Amino acid sequence: MAEYKVKIKSIENVTHDTLRIVTEKPGGYSFKPGQATEIAINKNGWQNEKRPFTFTSLPGDADLEFIIKTYPEHNGATDKLLDVEVGDELILDEVFGTIDYRGEGLFIAGGAGITPFVAIFRDLQKKEALGMNRLVFANKTSRDIILKEELDEILGNRVVHVLSEEKAQDHAHGLVDKEFLKEHISGGENFFYLCGPPPMMDAVEKHLYDLGVSKKSIIKEGW
Ligand SMILES: Cc1cc2nc3c(=O)[nH]c(=O)nc-3n(C[C@H](O)[C@H](O)[C@H](O)COP(=O)(O)OP(=O)(O)OC[C@H]3O[C@@H](n4cnc5c(N)ncnc54)[C@H](O)[C@@H]3O)c2cc1C
């Protein structure tokens, strides 16, 4: 399988535990918004520790961008990413991914599960094709919301932020449960796009089926 070594051009925090990493883009490397690759850090002992991450940059951009939530408690690759610096190298793999944009619908993301949708919304904005797409974005607290300003700017009043562990103005409170979904499904959605932690995905998917949504209208990627 082909591997590509790319240098990190910039690295910064977008939330207290989430990084934005911009890297060089290998010549001829192409992907669709929503797709991902496996990444390892090119440092001794880490070259074989591949983890999947989604491109948040657009296919036509000169660089690649990744938005990566870090888990120091795993002592794994995302913890190690907290030590990398500009000029260090990442090893990228081939492109893969099951989430692609098929048409207007309701996007439901949990935490870092927003990344494929960031790429899709940026792409739709660029093409002036955002249409009636809507986003439900679930997080624990307001400080966990990744790229809130940008998402609010792109989607305006078609984004609902849901917080499970904080009550805040202009944010819904609680879980994305059946009652919540009933309130936020218009009935006209052709597609439901889901991405987030497996327990949330499983629960949301079950609620959608209970509400009469068909399997073929659900497009999902479980983490
Ligand atoms: C297709 C796809 C795309 C993805 N895109 C993104 C993205 O764009 N951005 C993003 O942030 N995430 C993304 N993810 C999720 C991301 O891949 C994981 O968060 C990441 O692999 C975690 O890596 P890690 O090295 O920190 O931990 P892990 O690989 O989960 O774990 C490393 C070690 O820690 C142990 N461990 C696991 N959990 C715990 C725990 N709670 N306490 C102690 N030890 C533990 C494990 O057993 C393992 O030995 C994506 C996932 C998929 C499948």
C-alpha cells in the first residue's frame, strides 16, 4: 500500500483538546469531502501506529488539514500528536471513507464526528449549494464545540447545538433522543448523515428507525 510522508506546516488548538494540523499535500493525492486516511507519526516507535482521520480541507486546496481530538488518557497516537511540531512528518496512507454527500438532509454529529461534515459543508458553501441542509451538533459542553463560529457562519439558523452536560443560552440541553429527533425532523429529509462515537450513533440510528426513517436514507461512519 502506498505511503506518503508529509511535513507539518502548522499546528494549533481549536478547542482545549482538539488540534488543527495543516500538512503538505502529496502530488496527485485526491479525495472526496467526507473521506479519511490512516495517519502515523514519523517518529521512532510510532511509524506503525496508524489511526484514521478525516480531511477537513477541500480536494482543490494546496495543503491538507485535519482536525484531531486528542486523548492523553489513551497514551496512544493522539497523545503523541500533542508533542509534534512544525517541520515534523506524518505518514499518510490511501484514502477511504463511507460518508459522501448524496443530497440534502439532516446531519447529526457528536464531538469530533463533525469532521466529515466540515469538509462537506465547506465544499457545499464553495459551490453555493448548501440548500436546506441542517446540522444537529451534540457535545458535552460549549467549550467542546469544534469550529462553532465557522459552522454557525456557514449554516446560520440551520444548526442546532445540543449540550449534554451544560445549560447555555441558544443551545439545546440533553441527549439526541427520540423526542429531540421528533422535534427536529421536518419529514422532508431525503438523507440522514450520522457520525460520532458508536454509542451515540447506535442510539440515534435506532431512534430514527423508530420514527419511520428507512435504512437506505441513513449514511453513517462509526468511530
Ligand atoms: C473513518 C474515521 C475517521 C475519523 N476521523 C477523525 C477525525 O477527523 N478527527 C478525530 O478527532 N477523530 C477521528 N476519528 C477517530 C480517531 O481515529 C480516534 O479518536 C483515534 O484513532 C484515537 O487514537 P488514540 O491513539 O488516541 O487512541 P486509541 O487508538 O483508541 O487507543 C490507544 C491505546 O489506548 C487504549 N485506550 C483506549 N481507550 C482508553 C481509555 N479510555 N483509557 C485508557 N486507555 C485507553 C487502547 O486500548 C489502545 O491500546 C476517525 C475514526 C474513523 C474510523
